[in-house]
Amino acid sequence: MLTAILSHPVTALTCLLVLAVVAVNGWTDAPNAIATAVCTGAMPFRRAVGLAALCNLLGLGWAVAFSPVVAETLFSIAGFGADVPAARSALCAGLCAVVLWSTAAWRFGIPTSESHGLAAAVTGAALALPGGTVHPGPWARILLGLALSVCLGWLAGRLFRRALTLLRPSPALCRRGQVGGAAAMAFLHGAQDGQKCLGILLLGLSLSPVLPQQRIFSIPLELTLLCAGVMAAGTALGGRRIIDTVGREMVCLSPRQGLAADLGGGSCLLACTLLGLPVSTTHAKTAAVLGAGSRADRRVAGRIALTWLFTFPGCGLLGFFLAKLFLFGS
């Protein structure tokens, strides 16, 4: 399959842009999974990054093998009309919008959701086409997952904090527990975000003249391994700015509170993944950190919430206007 993709330049460019989104996701989104473990001293930064890269890879493989519902949701999020060349241009524009938005957020150290940005940008790009449509079913699952991840993440972080306060584990035991918590968070990040990128990759291939069979949703093994490897490589780049914002600037966490945040965010991601709901690791983990922490910096938390609020319209409009620009240029 990879040979067929490389034989068609436009298809190869589309896949390259999807892989750029995957790499940026691993670079800027995956650090949320290990932020608390690094900031409480449970793991050194480089070791935590290596652990996250490995667990991202394993998580995507597990999700594709047992529950690829999230990938199918992103695959069917929007209709691009009957003009296939224009549809390919619009999809490429949407992917460029995600990379631009995510890189800008990383520059300012703000944890944003690439997965929700991806959904918005691809939908905005589709609507720039004369025959573009929005499919309400997949979007309903995305919005339900968004609301559930924020509420459940905060509540789970708060409940685990209270439970650990009653149990009073030692700081050393909490730090050891955070290693497992960081691994679980990174695993579930791969299961969630890796699937979304795979869904968009398959959407791009469905528009390819050399792979018409991909119009029926299926996930080839080689594409799974490719996305997992690129996400792991992106994660290995670090994302230190995001870690500092979540684990140090927004709230100061003790080892016990850090473990509560890991358990809260992980349980939220696991529940939503098993339900087949697309959710953001950023939203779930940040909400869990706020629920588990004792004193949050309202200025930093407000800046993060404002970025979340503008992600859907911002990425959607950016995808729309870039698609118009790409179509005008062609």
C-alpha cells in the first residue's frame, strides 16, 4: 500500500500532511500525559518522554485491534462533495490549519487539543466546497466526548484526591504510582489521538484515484504502524513548554495530588475510549489536574480555557479560508 501511495504525488502529499499532524500531536499533546509525573519529580523529563513515546505506540495498536470506533468517527465527520481534486485540496488545507494552530499554541505554551482542532479544521475545509456537508452523528459524539471529558476529568481528579487524602500514602509510594499513571495516560493518548489521525488519513486515501478500495472503512496494519511510529517520534521531541504550563504554572501539585490527577485523567480517558467517544487528552488531563490540585492560578487556567473555547471556531475558520485559498490557487 505504501508503494501505491508514493506513486501518486497528490496522495503522497496528503499523507505527508496527515503525518505532520500526527507528529505535532505527539509533540504538543502527548506531554500532557506526563506533565504531573515530571513536575512532581516522579520521573526525569527525558525518561518520561521515552516512556510516553513507547506507550503512545502501544496504545494506538491496541485501539485499532479492539475498538476503532473513534477512527471511524473522524473518517465520516464531513462530506467533501463529488469533485475529488477539489476535495483533496480542501483536505490538505484543513491539515495545514491544524499544524499552524497547534504550533502557535505550543509557542505560547498553551495546551490545546489537536484532535478537536483537527475535527474543526477538516469540517471547515469541507464547507468551503460547493458540495461540502457536515455529518451530525459524528459531530454529536465529538461534542458529547468534549463535555464528558472535562466534567468527568475534573470530578475524577477531585474524588481520587479525597481518596488518597484518606489513605495517606507516602510521597515515595505516590511517585512510584505516578510512573504507572503516566504510562497509562500516554497509552490512552495513543488510543484516542492516534485513532483520530488514522481516520483522517483514511479519509484522504478514500479521495485517492490509486486506492479506491479505501472508500470502505478499514485500517491496514502498515498505516497503523506508520502513524504509531510518527506519533512516538513526535512525542520524543519533548514538549517541555506544555509540561511547565500544566504542571507548574497552572497549579502546584504534591506527589499525592499528582497521582490523583493521573488516576483521574486516566480513568476518564479509559471510560470514553471504551464508549467509543472521541475525547481530548489535553482536556481530560488538565481538568483532572484542576480537580486534584489545591490552588490553581486563575490567570493561567483562564488562558487555557479561552484557547479551548476558540479552538473550534478558530480552526474551523482557518480551515475554511485556507481551503478557499488553495482552491483559488489551483
